[in-house]
Amino acid sequence: MLTARRRVAATAVVLAGSLLLAACGDSDEGGSADGKTLRLWHYEGPNSAMGVAWAEAIKEFEAKHPGVKVKFEEKGFEQIQKTASMVLNSDDAPDLMEYNKGNATAGQLSKQGLLTDLTGEATKRGWDKQLSAGVRTTSMYDTNGVMGSGKWYGVPNYAEYTMVFYNKDLFAKHKIAEPKTFDELTAAMDQFVEAGVTPLANAGAEYMAQQYLYQLALSKADRSWVDSYELYKGRTDFHDAAWTYGATTFADWVKKGYISKNSTSTKAEDAGVSFIQGKTPILFSGSWWYGRFQAEAKFDWGSMLWPGSNLTPGSGGNLWVVPKNAENKDLAYDFIDITMSKKIQNLLGNKGGVPVAADASAITDPKSKTLIENFNTLSERDGLAFYPDWPVTGFYDVLVSETQKLMTGSAEPDAYLDALQEAYDKGVPEQ
């Protein structure tokens, strides 16, 4: 997901640079390279697993490239999501940036000719051999910007998936059993509501609410359903059994008080902080929170895969992409290579990330081992179902606004699904 998306607050900056009057040409040559500066953009928080690992990668890169400095600029996920096409089509494009994977994001930029083809580098440096098939799906895009085949336009050096985080101390305080099944989860939420506690942290203004609903739909779906929706391998009917269950159950959960109606304007950062502060017992979100929870939560917490479902939102992580207009592409390739090294991969794993090329024996943190074991379980059953906003350009905003209506009761499930169907059908590319 945006997925995710990342999903921590960052100070907004003014994007400078004049726009080009025409789109980029066919050449992979960027502007004049000085070879002394690598301009790097990403939106990972400094305490996240990726933030920690990439900070170490910057140190190693500068040590291996005497006289070269990394000019890192932290950007917000939403900021990059909304302005990428404009910035990458200008003289202000960085040399390397983190960008969201999927058809509507990286796929769209590749189709517009704004990203560098990394196929040669992926083969030469062995990145293609380091990534499993499921993780590799989001690295490659065809001429229509559809993921899964074609040329390499991005490289993930971590994977991600969603899970149920729960505050063990709050469960114990209210004498509620930790859930193992879906029925036990809903029973626990009923008990929290009876105790005057809203059980689920939520962010209606960003990606979280739509991911709750998508997960509910996935619990009634299979791989062919996902392939139809995400890869256009069949027609998607938003009034089928899975989508109908997802929308009606989500709306029912709001009515029951599992999810607060007041969370329609809440952002992901606020929801995550409410969990960190021990105010909310359960949070369904992604592995991108794991390292931060390890660093900041002062209570005992656990995590588990969504019970009763073989599928869950997840994929290879966000991508390193090299803009077509990047001035120092060779430096960018070298930095990607360092983030794929065992040293950085092992660090990422021990800090709560999901590495793609780590030495398993080097992961010593118990919680990190659980995180990686659950990911392996998910991978073995082909359970990565990508994210709900991926299929078509602009669908993220549609999902946010329509799911907010569902939360407030201003739209019923049927009307909600009608709106999704209309937006999806308008955006699906011809195959």
C-alpha cells in the first residue's frame, strides 16, 4: 500500500524546480552528473526498521565513496503520492527515491516514461535472484503500467504485510482472553465495548479504514479474486459475496462501536500513536509499524495474522526508483546495492522489518523472529493480496472518501459498492 504509505508524519517542504514543457524523452541520460552528491528522498520514520537500516546504509555508502555525500530529504508519504508526476517531470527530480508500488503508482510513472529501466542493473547486480517471485511482482511493469511482467522499474529491499497488533496488558487488565480465532476476536471486541473501550484504532482520513474493509472482503475471497481485481485477469464485481461482506461487516462494526465514528478524520499517525500510548487495545495495520512499536511501546504487545483468512494485504515493500531525470544514476544503483547487502538486510530484520535477503541465523530479536516467521507462513500459502488502492489511478482518494461516508452512515453498503464499481471501471486499462 500504499499502501501503505510512509505512513508517519513528516515536515512538508516546498517542491522547487520549474516544470518541463514536454515529457521526458527516450534517453536514460539524466542531467549533468557531478558524481559528488546523491540526492535521496524517502518517507520512513527515523525509528522505523527501514529508517534505521537506511541511515546505516548512508554511512556505508559514504565510506565506500570517498568525497561523495548523500543529501537526504525526508518527505511525507502523501506529499510524494500527490506530487510525484510533477516533480519527476522537472529539474528537481532526486537521484533516488522511495515510491509506492502498484499499478496506480509506480506503474503509472513507468507508463509515463518518468522512471529509469533497471532491468540491466537488476540482472548484473543479482537483485533478480535475491527477490522471491511474490515480492518481485511489484518490481516489474509492462507497457500499460501493469505489474508482474515487463521491465524492472523498482527494487524493494524489504517486504511488508498487515497483521493484528494487540496490547496484552490491556487484555489482561480487562480480563479478556487473547484471541486466536475470528470469533474470539469479535467476542473480545464486544467485551471491550461493554467496558467502554473502543477496541480498534482506525484512521478514516488515510489508508487504515479501507484496509480493514479490504481484509474483511479477503476473508471470503481466493487468489483468483485477487488476480481479477489487481491484475485484471477477470471482471471485478463489487457486489459479489466478498465485497458485500466486507462493506456490510465494516459498517456493522462502526455501529457496534468496534470502530469510532469520530475516526473519519483521523490520520494513520494518530491511530498508531493511540496504540503506542496504550489507549487502544487493537490495531490492524502493517509491518512498517513493527520497529516503532518495539522502540516506543512501554507495554507488552503481540501480533498475529488476521484470523480466519488465508489472504491479507501485503507485498514487496515500497520501491527504490531512479527517476528518468536523475543526474547521478550510477550512485543510485550503488546505494540500492548496499541496501540489499547482508549487513543492511540483517539490521533491518533485527529492527522489526521484513528483510528480503537476510541471513536467517542473524535475526536474534524474538519479536522480529515472529514477524518473519508469520511472513514466511503467509508467503508459503501465497497469501499476499496487495492493497485495495492499487488497481487504478486515483482509487486511493476514492476509497478514502467513500469509506468515510460508510463510517458516518451517509452512504449505505450498496451505494458504497456502487461508487467503487464506477471509479474502478473508469480506471481499468484495456487489456
